[in-house]
Amino acid sequence: MVISSIADGVVRRVEAVGDGLSETFFEPVIRLGVTGMARSGKTVFITSLVANLLDRGRMPQLAAHAEGRIEAAFLQPQPDDLVPRFDYETHLAAMTGETPHWPESTRAISELRVTLRVKPSGMFAGLQGPRTVHLDIVDYPGEWLMDLSLMDKSFAQWSSEVLTSLEVRSEAETYLEMLADVDGVEALDEPQAQGLAAAFTAYLHAARGAGYSDCTPGRFLLPGDLEGSPALTFAPLPKVDKAGRRSLWRAFERRFEAYKARVVAPFFRDHFSRLDRQVVLVDALGAIHAGPRAVEDLRNGLRDTLSAFRPGKNSFLSRLVRGKRVEKVLFAATKADHLHHTQHLQLTAIMQALTRDAGDRAQFAGAATQAVSLAALRATVEETVAHEGKPLDCVRGRLLDSGKQAACYPGALPEDPGVLLNPARQGAEGWLGQDYQVMKFAPAPLTLRPGEGPPHIRLDRAAQFLIGDLL
């Protein structure tokens, strides 16, 4: 085991040296990771970003385009032959077809390569020809990102944290009732273990639907070919003083450790640790609508999972010695088109407050961070309506469930994010004196002129922050 681990490390270090030489002296490669919780808009973000890089008429804030230095952009096969291709064409057709609809959500890792031919800038630009820059976009479920927080936890610690959170959640009622009849010191009974795992998985689905973010282990929600395996057949248990080798506690403890070693660690090693830049998409409006506990859960989840990032500046030598580090992290509050533009600053401030701890740590390590509110595909238009004799800034769009046009006023976000975060930290059950509503809009029918990508809000600013320096 030790020898194979050493050999594996040596092989990967040699691969890293080769990659570093290629990227440094030939064609730069930017590996951009895109993640976020369910329904945060990962698929839409990637599809719209790629479409707007290929047709840049709506990208004025991308400096290389504004300066006329991007000569061409086109899709190429991704370099990883064992990673599925991101189905860009199908997703774009869903968003921009005659009957537009939201594309299927992310259920596994995928990748897409966009290649750009860029003219250099600066004093000696005339002495150099165009150069090629590859952008490898890696899409992976946010549930997998949440799992990275498990790496430094024992089964006892994870169980204690989960059971504490379950005490105040109605979604966990069935699981807690089942758990009341379970003694962890008793011998493992496989049907009982499967029943516990199934009940806990049902809770995770219900909790995610209710707006909670701490839904680990993430593969319980997206099992893939692991469904039914022992690595996915465990659940949190109350701590016991003495548990024998054949006890339920020990069996679940072994399966928890196997899950970390065989599921979480390979993802970190093969994909996550190779990223240069990272986008974290957050449905902050959905959490606010769900209530203070969902907001606090989101804040804690972002803090724990982003601690798995390896932020810092990448140099040629640092890549050889330590491997890649995440140089830039963009925290993006999605669905900004659900708000009138007069409230976008408040949404951005809330995003900054939610990610303050993680952002400070990343900046201290040398990485650049930024919070922004955006909409990768704008589905609404703004309008002002009269309400009780006063003007009310609203957004209008096509409702997802009925297809009818409707105007929405979700409520005024506070200027001070503490108005939301303080009650969330204190465990308040609801917002005092305010009710925040979120309507679900379908994509609007589009008529795109030649050279234009899909309409968006601040996607060009996000692209400038993430890749502008390398263009």
C-alpha cells in the first residue's frame, strides 16, 4: 500500500512537470472549475459563458474583446479522454430553442475546452504574433464539493454535527424515529443498516428541497454506479462508549472511512486539485426565501467546503513542488434577474458577507477573490408598477409552472447584510417584519442577432475577473 502510494505520487508529479512545461512554454491552459449547490445554475452558467465567448457581442467588460485582441474562439475536444464532454450544444438548444426550457442539471463531472486565439498587448505587441490560450471548463456537482469537508472529520464528529442539525428539522422526523430503536453497540444487521441508509437518504433529498446546503454525503443524492454499495450504506449514529468489531457503529465507521478514501479522495486528487480558477455559484435568494436557518446553513457550508481549496499564486516552480493552487475564486450569487437592478448591490453585499471567512483566508494565502451578483441567462425584464399609490420596482417573466407572464416583487433586501445574517446566527425561525418571496421563471424566447450570445447580467465581468489576466 505504501509503495503503491509512493509510486502513484511519483507518476503524478512527473505528469505535473510535463503539464507545467507545456503550459509555460507553449500554449497556456486555464482549468476553471464551476460548482454550486443544486439549482444554483451551473449548467446554465457554463452554457452561456461558452456561447458568449464564441459570440462576444454582449461581452463589453471582457477587456481582450473590447480591445479587439480576440481573433477567434472555437470548441476543441477536451484533453481528458476519461471525462465526459459537457453537452454544450444540447443545453444551448434547450435555452434558446422555439420553446425554451432550463437544461438538465449537473449529475456528474464533465468538461469542455474553449480555445481562443489572442493578439498580445503591451509595448512589444507588434513584435509577437497571436497566441493560443485554452480554457478547460470543469463542471462538477456542488454536492461533491460539500464532501471535501468530510476529509478532516471522523465518523463520530460527523455524526454528532449531523444529529445536532437534525433536531430542529421536520424533514428528519422519520429518520430520527427509526434511530430511536437502534443501538450502535449491537451486531450489524444488514437489512437494518440498509433501512437506516435509505431513511437518511430520503431526509437528505427533503432537506435539499427545503433549501438546506449541508447535505453530506453528496453521493447519497447522486449515487451513480455506487448505488447500493456498502460505501453508501451508512448513516449518522449517536456516540457509544464501547463498540465491538462486529457492531453497527464499527461497520458504519469503516464505511464512512471507505467513502472518504475511495470516493472523496480520488475526486480531490484527479480533478479538484488540478484547478487554477474556481467559480462557486450560490442561490442566495433561494436560501433567503427558505428562512434564517437555511441562510446560516449556507454560510457554514460555504465556510467548511471552501476550506478544502488550496488558494495561492501559481508559479512554475510552485506547480512542480506543491502542485497547482487556486489563484482566483469568484463567489457568484445567481438569479440576479429575479431582482430589479436597484437591489443588485444589496445581493452582492449579502454574498460578500456569506463568504467573508473563506474569502479572507484565500486572500491571505495569495489568491484573488471577488463576490458578484449575476444572471448567466436573463429570463426577465424590469418594470415599475403602481402599488398603493407608490411606484414599485418589479421584474416580469414567464412563470415556470404555468407559462403565464407575471410581475414579481420579492421584497426589499436590506442595505446591511447583518439584518439577515444576525438572526440566522441566532437560530431565528423567520424574518422579523419581512417576507421574501422568490418566483420561478422559465427562459424567455430569444431572437439572437449574429455575433451575440444569450442575454445575461454581469457574465462579462465574471469572465474578466476569471480569465482576463491571461488573455
